[in-house]
Amino acid sequence: MTLRQIIGGLPRIPLLMTLAALLVLLSLGVWQLQRLQWKNDLIAEMEAQMALPAEPLPLGQLNVEEWRYRKAMVTGRFHHDKEIHLYAPSSKGLPGYQIITPLERADGSFVMVNRGWAPMDKRSPDTRPEGQITGSVTLTGLGRAAWERNAFVAENAPEKNIWFYGDLEGMAKFLDLRHYAPLFLEADASPNPGGWPLGGQSRVKISNDHLSYALTWFSLAAALIVVFIFFAAEHFRAES
């Protein structure tokens, strides 16, 4: 019996449904392999950026992508009266806030500096007066781009100065900042007076499970083929 005779002898609807499902599963597997390559390139680029030595963050216009995940130095004066409180758990899962403070540079522009994390009872600046550094400061941090809200994150509440995602434009508007760098700068682990906020909170980790996803889809495709072979064998046995 030829392959054409075998295919022609199979029930049309189960055959077409199996072929359609097989095409979908294989397409999903190939798509995950493409995503794997994209993610590998992204991680390699990120690691290359982080390996670069710290450089002064340029005044004026800058390309966010060139400074994303890159160490940068800034000098200026903090405006502690304009603190932003971004809700975020600590590395140990404790609730608290990341303290984002605008730093004014020599040209009058601002950089939104994420100075670090503080627990719930240290949200108010009055509870950590030692950390309200005055005068000119120079610090090093990691450039991070703004990010958008996803379906699992609450809406920002500017009226309460409680933020849940990095809406840089919204924060600048809330603080009435006209000229500011188009990125956040996450301070390194250099200790702040009094211990708060706690710097060095950068978490640069990108999940990369696309290979396992691809193997899952290809395994399902293989399982579908095996099941259909058994189905076809039973069909011809019943017909004979």
C-alpha cells in the first residue's frame, strides 16, 4: 500500500484536524527558537553594556539605548523635597519603596536618581534625615530606561506619591521638571548616611526559557504524530 493510498483511506476530518494542529505546534516551536536567538542577543548586549567602565552621563540630549544598563557618573544637588516613592519589595521580599530623587546638574537639567530602597516605616523623609544629603554630590549608578505598566501592576497614584511602575514622563510632570535625562540612574551600593535608603538595588535579570518552551511544543508535535499513527492503525484494522 502506497503512502497516497494510506492517506486516502484515512477519515478526512481527523486527518485535516491533525495536520492543522501539527502545523500550529511546529510553528510555535520555531517561533520559540527565534525568540531564543533574540533573547540571547539581548542578554549579550546587556552584559556588554554592564562591562563598560563608568563614564560621566552627558549633559543635553542622549541616546537612551547607549546608556541602558551602563554605569554612569553624575554630579549635582539633590532636591529631597521632590522625592518619588516607587513601591517595590526588597531582595528578601519585604514591602517598601525605592526612593527616586531628582538631582539637578550644572546646566539646570535633572537626572531621576533611584537612591535605593527603604522599608515602609522609612518612607517619610523625616524618618531618615541623615540620608538627606545636601550640597554637591557625585555618584555612580546604572542607567535604566523607563517602563510601562503591565496587566499585573496597579495604576500609579501621583496624588498619594505612590508609584508602581517607572513612568518617567509622568513623574517629571508631577514634579514640574522641564529638562531631564530620559532615563533613571540606579545608585550603586555606596552607603548613604544613616543607612537609608539602601543603595545597590539594581536587579538585572532576564528570564530565558525559550529553549524549554520550544522543546515542549516540538514534543507535543511528536506526541500528536504518535497518537495519530495509533489511530490510523486502529482504523485500518477495523476496515480489514
